[in-house]
Amino acid sequence: MSNEAVYGIMFYLVSAVVLLSAVAAVTLRNLIHAALFLAISFVSVAGIYVLLHADFLAAVQVLIYGGAIPVLIAFGVMLTRTPGAAGSNPVNTKTYIWGLGITGALFAVIMLSLLKSKFAMQGLISKEPSIEGLARLMLGDFLIPFEFAAILLLAAMIGAIILARGGEAK
């Protein structure tokens, strides 16, 4: 069996885990279980990055999205829940049907565009280390947008701190 066939089989297996855990995260009624399935989905996306030889992105995906975000959601749910609340995620059938329809339409558009494009798996796999290429792009061609994003995130963080303190800026 060739390397491309192995990559293809692994891609489809990991993609199935991503999709099934994402569906479980959206449809489960218990928010803690949904956060755990969200973590599984994020770690599986890191597996796709590993298959594409994007080592740095896989490590960031595991550390931030696979670890920090589900823990943040779990603590947020546990700290803000009222003590006697029964059930944690009521299902609204009207919005559920709308969401299912919009998701299906978006999936159909994405699949049609992928099937009509010249998308090839072997074109995505690079032999160059991903950290060097990423650093060359960030500090070369995309230096100004990278710095702009950093300033924008700093301003958002300062705004969040001011809002958390009650809006009293001194």
C-alpha cells in the first residue's frame, strides 16, 4: 500500500471522528459531556494537521483548542449554573430545524465546490518544516497584518477587563 493511500485512509478515519464528535457536542443535552466531545473534535482536527505535516498548528490546536477552551467552557458552566437547575440545555425545535437546514445547505455548497475544484491531497503535503515556513510568512510577507491582529487582540483584552470590572475606567 502506498503512502498516499495510507494518508487517505487516515484522513477519512480522523475526519469521521471529527464529524461524529462535533455532532455529539451539538446535540447532547448535558453541557459537560458536550464540552468533552468538543475537546475530542478539536484534538482530532490536530490529527488532520499532523497528517498534513503541519506540526506547529497541530501542537497549538492541542494546547489551546483541545485543552484550554473545553476547560474554560466546563468551568464557565459549573460556576454560572444555578444550584437547583434541572436540565442544562433545553432543545428548541424551531431553531433546531432551522439550524439543521442551514447546516445542510452550507455542507452541500462546500462539497460541491470541493468536488468541482482541482483539490488534491498530495499537493497539500509539504516536505518543508512547518515552523520555518510559518515564521517566514508571518515575519516576512504578513508582518503588518500579524502586528495588526496582535494590537486588535490586545484592545479586545483590555476592553474585556474593563467590562469585567464593571465599566469603571480610571
